[in-house]
Amino acid sequence: MLQKFIALTAMGALLASTPVSAQLTIYPAKGQSVEQQQIDEGECYAWAKGQSGYDPMQASQYAASGQQRLGGERIGGAARGAAGGAAIGAIAGDAGKGAAIGAVSGTMLGGVRQRQKRASNDQAAAQQQQHFQRAYAACFEGRGYTLK
């Protein structure tokens, strides 16, 4: 029991520096002790994480994994554009010039696709974070705390 208390107390201290605690003011409306509030913070954090599939402690990891998946749109666009431009240029009599024009166009299109994917990933992460925050708040309210 003491080990669980120590672990939850440590988690409560970590939570104090997370974006979740920074966005909520939690008042123990039923006279809960500081120790009980720390235990509830740890348990509500774990519950909200399970409900939402989002962990604010790993938020930078979510952003990094999203960025890693965005790498090849410009290169792929350039390659596809060059191939298409070369084919069109060959018909017109200058495959090299057509490939160059196609590569530039493809790079620009790849950049547009990359920005669209980034915006979509950012929106999905924001929705997950909001779901986590709602679940976290609901858990506290269910335990008799007032939230602002």
C-alpha cells in the first residue's frame, strides 16, 4: 500500500507540470486531503488515458511520430512530375525540359499534400487531447471535486 501511495504521489508531482493540470483548477469540494487528491490525480490520469488513447506525458512523441510520416511527399511529387513531364516532353521533342518542368510542378504539389497531411495530423492530435481533458475532468467531478 505504501509503495502504491509513493508511486501515485510521484505521478501527482509529475502531473502538476503537465498541460492537463495547468489548464484545470481542481478544488476538493468534499474536503479531500492533499494525499487523496494526488491519488485521485493518478487514477484519473490513467482512466482518461485509457478512455482517450492519448497520453499528455507523451505529447512530444505524438508530434514527432506525425512528422516522421510526412517526409516523402515533395520527393515523390518531384519523381512523379519528372516522369510525367519527360513523357510529355518526349512527345513535344525535348524530354529533358519536360522532365524539369514536371519535377518543379510535382515538388510544389507534393508540398501542398505535405501541408494538408500535417494539418490533418494536428487536428487529430488536438481532438485526442480534448477527449483526454474531458475524461480527466469527468473523473474528478465523479469523485466530488469542483473544476474550473
